[in-house]
Amino acid sequence: MPIEPVPSIIDRLIALLTDEPLQRSDLFLKVSALLAEAIDEGADEQTRRAIRSALALTEPSNLTFTAAAVKAHVKKVLNKLKTQNRKQAAIVAHQHGVRSAASVA
């Protein structure tokens, strides 16, 4: 019984990009994992460059959120903090040492 050859990283990249249609975010995650594997296995620079190019093409770039989704997430945060509004939540966060990104920069 012959042993099947292990597909190269490039072969697997091509299969990812051409076989079954995937959501862009799923494809991005799979290509990211393939890049990590290539680095771990010591793949040559040309292979890593090809995977990075594919990664750039698959990166989810247009994230959109509906107002309803944002409101639902804010409501969950308010409930977890046991607050009624965003101002109270900010006060609780400040009391627990959370600082804004602007004050860190």
C-alpha cells in the first residue's frame, strides 16, 4: 500500500483559496494558521511571502455593525457592570483602574 505524499504548504494554500467557498473571516483564520505552521516548520522566505500575500487578500476589511447589535452588546456590558447607563459604566471602570486609550497614548 503506497504512502500518500504530504501536500506542501503551498499546495494546501492553493487548496484553501480555490476549493470550497468560505466566509472571508474563516479563510483569514485558516490562512493565518497556515502561516504560523510555515514559520514553525522553517519554510523558506518565498513560501512565507506567498502566504502573507494570501493573508492580505483574505483579511476581513469591511466590518459593519448594525445599531441593534451595538445596543445589544452595550446592554450586556451594562448588565455585567450592574449599571443603568454608559456614564455609570465609565465611572465603575474608572474606579477599577480602567483608563481610556487616549490617556495611555
